[in-house]
Amino acid sequence: MNSKNMSITALVCGIVGIVGAFIPYVSYIAPLAAIAGIVFGALALKKFKEGDESGTKGLAIAGLVLGIVSTAFSLLMWACAICVLCTAAGILGELGAM
């Protein structure tokens, strides 16, 4: 796989990860696409440094950045979901004690 294909794959995975992070229930599997975007972006940049000039460096960087941002946002969403569940469990526990 040349760096052009990897760059495009990184960008698509990054976009899918960032859009999927905002969709309920898809946000739980969106980090998989984001991590793939990070991996393909890093591999494309590595091939670009090795001399494979067939790809565009900007697409690889964009895919890498979108993957990182999407992963961070997905982790934040997971943390918020856990906080909501813990708060709900605490409220239900207090209501059950009455």
C-alpha cells in the first residue's frame, strides 16, 4: 500500500471517527475508526519520509489529527457516560433507602 492510499484511508477513518463520536450508540465504536486513522496517518507519514512521494502529506496529517481529536472526544464521552451512570445509581440508591 503506497502513502497516497494510506493518507486517504487515514483521512476517511478520522472523519468517520469524529462524526461517529457525535452519534448516540455509534460513539462507543467510533474510537476504533479513530485509532485506525491514527495508525494509517502515522504509517503514511513514515512512508512519506522514506521517499514515497506518491501521497499527499497534508491528508496524512489531517487524518492523524482527526484521529487524535476523535479519540480524545470519545474518551470524554465515555467519561461523561460513566459519570451519568454513577450519579443515577447513587440517586436510585438513596431513593431505595427511604
